[in-house]
Amino acid sequence: MPVNLAPPLPEQLLPIKGMALGVAEAGIRKPGRTDLLVIVLDESARISGIFTQNDFCAAPVMIAREHLSTPGSTIRALLINTGNANAGTGQGGISDARATCVELARLLGCESTQVLPFSTGVIMEPLPLEKIVAGLPAALANLKADNWFAASRAIMTTDIVPKAVSKQISLNGTTVTITGIAKGSGMIHPDMATMLGYIATDGSLSQPLVEEMARYAADCSFNCITVDGDTSTNDAFVLIATGHAGNPAIKNNESAEFAQLRDAVTEIAVRLAHAIVRDGEGATKFITIRVEGGKTRDECRKTAYAIARSPLVKTAFFASDPNLGRILAAIGYAGLEDIDVNKLQLYLDTVLVAENGGRAPGYQELEGQRVMKQSEITMRVLLNRGNASATVWTCDLSYEYIKINAEYRS
């Protein structure tokens, strides 16, 4: 697809001291592909997880939340399978998710509460427990510190390309590494954007700051994207800090070191979030929607999402059709209180489309069409009623989206 990014190169993905990753072909849904990932962590690692807000959340989400909240428990491993979401599977699914943790814990010599399970794939089908259990020894035998590329491929479902990014920064002379992977293409919409994201750093920081950093990074990235308006049952984002870089542990969220590492982690999260939108099922256009001049950030995000999840807007972008009244209609039903439409301005890139409650006097449809034909488009909505702003990233809705999802279980 024209808006997709090139796959990462394995040598560009930097290992994180204090952790190793292993993949295996478990044959969960389709033969001949890696579909099982195990991440093993040193005891020093601190971890935070953010999960879907869907009330029909998957069994592994329930168990991962439970294990993260177990008093005194140090997470030693993550177990991720694709091909089956283990969602909508009732008590049997919960028992199966627990069983995968028990088996991996047995092989690693730790407690089952020290294992976090994650699943993605088809909903309402029983988890093939025996295949996952049988695949664990091979995944453990494959453990490597520099296995991030293989890991990014192992978590894919309908993704066209794997998504992985690395970055290094200097914290007072200490080199700190950050590497992240994610999967997602369809069923993407906050809260939590079916997406999975894992970012790790060898930087050292306290557990409360790992949690604060995870929330901040997610709010600026995975919670700012939408492909189709469907919030998954299985969304999860995990931030890991192994503490092996050698920097003095960061304990103050007002320190320059915390801000520097937080911003670097957030940059990785934003790049992964963008990659998910670019890989949107059948996507041909990457669209940035920026709403400015709002009273609050929340109302700006509400406006941006009203536009971004509108099927009429998204199909117009696919057709390169400047039927821009659809955008004004979406703004109008966003639910903003006391909005004065006469103050509003709408831009496509630098082209002023609407103002004073209607078409801008100088707007020419050929200019709108020129912008709409681009593979990357920025839309700006100026509410002109305050100083708040928000940005959301989305894509168009194409024939291919229908085809992919119609054939998803084939």
C-alpha cells in the first residue's frame, strides 16, 4: 500500500539488556508461520500494562491484569499467541489462559502469577491449549536478546508488514536503549487503540514512574489512532524497564532525566501507532486530523474522532472526492456544547475550505481534489474558542477493507 512503511531491518532493532525473546511455530491457526512469542525478563525488570476498555475483554486481559496486581509479584515472562483471541470464551477461556501461564512458569521455574498472557486473532473460538503448550519448549530454545524482528513478525495477524522501532539516548552520559514492537491493522480504536504493543528500555526508573510513563506514552500515541472505530477485546500496551543501562534510578517525575526518557519512549510509541494506521486494512491514505482552538483537549479529541471514524468521510478520502460537507456534518454531531459554527475554519493542508459557516470564498474544488489525491493528508479544524488542541491519526476506508474482513475467518 502506498502509505505503508517499509519493514524494519533486523540489524536496526537494538537488544535490550535484561531480556530475551523467543518465537515458535505452534500451528495455532495456520501452518508454516511463527505464531508464538515468549519474552523472558530478569528479576530487575519493572513493568506496566494498559489494557482495552472493552467490557467484553478477553480472558488473557483478565489474567494479565490480575497478575500485575498480585502483591509482591515480579513479572518474569510474557506469553503472546496469535491466531486465536481467547475472547468470548467464558470460564473455559479463563482456565486456558491460566493453564498457559502455569506451563510456562513450570518451564522457567517461576510462579504462574509471574507470567502475563496475551492473545490476538479470531474471537469466540476455544484456545488451542495443547498447541500452545507444545510450542513453548521451541520458543524457549529460540530465546535471544536480538530477536526483536522475529518477535515483530510472530505477533502479526492481518498486518502487511511487521512494526518495530529502536532508539538510543544519552542520560547524563549513560547510553539508554529503547526498542518496541506492535501489531495492528483492523479493529483499531481507543480506548487502547486488535492492537498489541510492547516497548522495552534498559533504563532504570521506579515502578510508579514506569506506570506514569506508560500512561503518558499510550495517551499520546495508541489512544490517538483509529482505523475503523472498533475497540478490540484484546488491546494491550506494555512498557518494560529492565534497569540494566547503568543510569542512576530515576525516581522523580519532575526531573530532566524522566522527561527525556518519557519523550523518547513516547516517540517510539507514536511511530508504532503511525505504523498501525498506515497498515490499516486496505488503507491507501494516512490522514492527520488536528483540531485547534478548543476550550479543552477533550473536546478537540471528540471533534477529531467524530471526523476520523465517519465512514462517509473515510470513503470520500478513498475516492479523492472533496465532498467536504461530510466533514462539517461530523463536526456538527461531535457533541460540543455551544459551538459557534460561524467561527469555525477548516483546512485541507494549507487550503482554506470553510469559514463563516460555509464554503470559503476563495476555495476552488480543484484545490481540494489535489490535496485529497495525496497519500498523506493533514486536516486542520480551527474551533477558535480557546487554546487547547489535539491530534488524531486515521486512514481511509477502501474496498479492500471490506474484502479482508469478509474473508478474515476463511
